[in-house]
Amino acid sequence: MKIGVFDSGYGGLTILRSIRKVLPQYDYIYLGDNARAPYGTHSFEVIYRYTLQAVRFLFDQGCTLVILACNTASAKALRTIQQCDLPAINHQLQISNNQSPRVNVLGVIRPTVEAVPSITQTGHVGILATPATVSSESYVLELAKISDTLKVSQQACPLWVPLIEAGEHESQGADFFVNKYLQSLLEQDPEIDTLVLGCTHYPLLLPKIGQWLKDHSDIRVIAQGSLVADSLADYLKRHPEYQQQLTRNGTCSYLTTENAERFSESASLFLDTPVQAQQICLN
Ligand code: DGL
């Protein structure tokens, strides 16, 4: 069985790359719902419905674990899927296969949040995320659970994902929106010394973010890839019942709900390796 990695589009590739670096032996399926991206401006109900469709699809393709490599889906859909849908899905699998437990879904917010207290010196933390992630307050609530001294400010960046999905993240035009959201966050709290890229697409803007931050050498930027990868490795150690089901041929297949050729081209650039994607339909 395989590990599924799901995102609304290209962003989850930043997580997949880190996971495969740490756990190259397993077989993976990447699914990008590019046809319906961005998720970050949709309502809870829509994000939950789309995410559940993707998760069910990946289980049907033989995944035992699905990583929601998307903060928006993790913020809006993960808990409901874990609490309301997984028990029924696992019950059904148990009836048909006589195995238990068989499938699970993991998110990206918890592993990210756990890294923050050891990184910030001032205790002032900035979250950059999609409008849906910001309005869910997931980062604020999760950080409050592990530390009551942090001051957390959030900035929604509604145009960053569309720029990346359109392949415009390296263009001059992108500078305007990178500057706009970073400036607005630092105006909220000039003492921020730790910036969390709370959207898996955002590492693709790191060259521009780094350029903007060159006058703020005290600010550390947290990208999620290695945090999620280490957390998955730890999870598999603690849960041999999943690890034992995983096949080990080191493969990865790529699925998209949009045009396969376009996805293959962009994903090959992002991952710096040839990608041959296949188009699928979610419903
Ligand atoms: N990569 C997704 C995330 O981490 C982007 C969501 C979107 O499609 O807006 O939030």
C-alpha cells in the first residue's frame, strides 16, 4: 500500500519533496486538485467536501495513509474527516478485508506549530496563510495549546496561491503582492521574529520573500516540508500497523484534476525531475 499526498494544486509538492527525502523507500501517490484550486477562498462546506472526495479517491487507489499537504484542508476538513468519516470508512474496510485499523489522514498544522516555540526569541510570531486558514484560527488555537506566552498575528494572502497556480510566482508582478502582505503583517506587530509559511504553496515564493526580508535579518522563516516529513517518520515508528502495510519500491505517481500536460510541465520544474502526470476526475 502507498502514502497519498494531497493538495489543492502544486503546493503539496513542496511537502512531497521533503517527505521523499526522509522516507525514499515508500511508494507515493500525489494528487493535486488543480481544477478547483485555490481552496483558500472557499467556504468550510466546500473545502470539506472537496477534501473528502480526494481522500476517498486516494484510499481507493491503495493508500493506507493520506497526508493533507494543504493547510487549508488541514484547518477546515481534517478534524471532521478524522472524527466523522474515518470511523465509518475503517469499519467498512474491516468488514470487507478483516483488517484493522487500515487507513488514516494526517495534516500539516500540528507538526508546524510544534516547531515554533523553540525558534522564536521574542515570542512574537507571524502566520502567513490563505483566507480560509486565517479565518479558521487553527494556528492561533494550536499555538495557544502549547504556549501561553506567544503573541500571534495573522495575515491572509489571497493572491499568492493564484499567482503560483498561474506560474507567475517568479514574475515582477508578484513582487507587489509579496511586499503588500509582508508589510501588512509586520505593521500589525513589528516585533515578529518568526514567520510561518502556513500554506504549502508559499515556499515557491521564498526567493521573493527572502529578498523582501533582507533588511530584517532577525526574522526566521519556517517552511513546513522538513517538519512534516520528520513528523511522518516519527508517526510511522509509533504506528507499525501502518508502516507494515506500506510497499517499498520508491515510486511516485502524480495525479491532477486539470490538464496532465500542464501539471507535468510545472511539477517537473518545481521538483527538478521529470514528472508524467495523469488526469483524473473527483466527485
Ligand atoms: N497549499 C494550500 C495550503 O496549504 C493552498 C490552498 C489553496 O488552494 O488556496 O493552504
